[in-house]
Amino acid sequence: MIKSHYNVKNIHKEQRVISYRLYTEQKLDRENGVYGTYGISVCRGFSVIRVIEDISLDKDKVISLIDTFNKEHLSPAHLDEAIENFLYDFEV
């Protein structure tokens, strides 16, 4: 299993603020083999404080979601609800 965190849009890199980054992971499915899945890393400054794995197989949609979270300075307290809305096709 390969896991990594990619910086998409990091707000105020030098400060200890919350930012969201793309999280990628390789998974194995017996029927389909190896595939990539995307999630979100929650960062405080340069430290990862939480990871939400396997949100979507669509990298561009997760990057768009992350861009919105960073632009709107989403509080981590609202992260689960915002992701749930995304998964059920509501607006973030």
C-alpha cells in the first residue's frame, strides 16, 4: 500500500494554520487489481493532524473540493459534514 500527501493549495505556509492537501493511496481489490484512490490530509502548519482516506477515485473532484476548503478556510470541525455533502452531491 503506497500512501502520500500532496500539497494542492497551502494557505500561509509559514504560519501554523489549517490547510488541506491531497492524499493518495494505492489499494488492492481482488477483482480489479491495484487502483488509486484520493482523500484529504488536514495539516496544521507542516504537520499532518488527520487523514480522511478513500473519498473518491476522481482526483480532479477531490482537488476541487480541497481548493474550496482552503479558499473558504474551512474549520476542521465542519470537515466531516462538508465531505458528507460532497459524497451525496450537495454543494460544499
